[in-house]
Amino acid sequence: MQDNLTILKQCEAFLEGHFLLSSGRHSGGYCQCAKLLRFPALAEQVLSTVALQVKDLAVTKVCGPAMGGVIVSYELARQLGVESIFTERKDGEMQLRRGFTVGKGDKILIAEDVITTGKSTMETVKVLEDMGAEVIGAVCIADRRAGDCAFVLPVYAALKLTIDSYEPDDCPLCRAGTLALEKPGSREMPAIVKQREI
Ligand SMILES: [Zn+2]
């Protein structure tokens, strides 16, 4: 079986090169998990490695903050045989809407595509805990936390991804001069990746 990083590269969810980020910084890699979630069979395969890590936690629900967490939550909940719900932002505030309920006795995993600082994840934790539920961890495709991240929940990830970024005037890729700077998403891909048989 291929490892998760290979799969992410194959479906263009992880690109290597020389990228101009929206922050203005340059980086040697770019991650867009939605590119993986285009392929349900690949998403199933990658997230099965996360399901394996959490199968003994007696989870009752998985909750994915919209948009990034919704599909991850759905697929993981499907594999665990539990309920999938999502929180969403309304008037700038994270909320549980659409008649979804959680309460005492619920042991919930928060699902994200990527966890970087965990800040937005914690907004969802607060919503669920205020309703009496217990949040026992966070799951994600790519764990991009830096070493100094103070995120308090256990994180169960399909892969750990470290992508360094640089100020434009201090970029080793610019100095090397071998890779042209490009905006993520602007690259012309030579061929459509076909969904593989599993
Ligand atoms: Zn550069």
C-alpha cells in the first residue's frame, strides 16, 4: 500500500516547487486537501489510517467545522460507524445549527483537513463543550503544527507535514534560481489523475 504522502502528491493535494503564498511569503511546498477529497476511494484509504488510530476511543460523534472539516468528518464517521455533524460560522461566530445536538455522554472527535495552529478547531471545541459534550481529540489529514504549537488536544493525523516558508528577500529557492516562482493552483498539470482501484 502506498503511504499517505505519496497519495497526496499523486492527486496534487501536496505540491512541491516554489510557491508565492497569499501571505506574500515563499515556500517549497503547498497543501490543498480538497484535491485529495475529490477522490472518495483515495480519501477512504488515507483516512482509514486515522480510523485505525481512534477505533478504541469509544467515539459517539465526529464534528467537522465547515468547510474544511465536513468531508473529513463524514468519511471518518462512516468508517467508525458513528454520527457525523458539523459546525459553521454565522455572523462570524462558530455555531452548531441545523438541529444537530450534542450533550452529556457524547465523546466527540473534531475533524479538520489541516491543523496548523488549532485555533479554529478550539472554537468548535468550545461550542460542543458548552453543550455538555466531551471532546476527546482532533483528527486531520495533514498535521502542520509547528513544534511550539500549544494545542491541548491529542491529534490523530494521516500524515505530519512540515512546509517551511520564507520572506521573499530571504528565500533559498529564489537564491538557487532553478525553480520559477508560481502561485499555487496556477500550475498546468500534464494529465488528470485517475482514481485508482484499491
Ligand atoms: Zn522564493
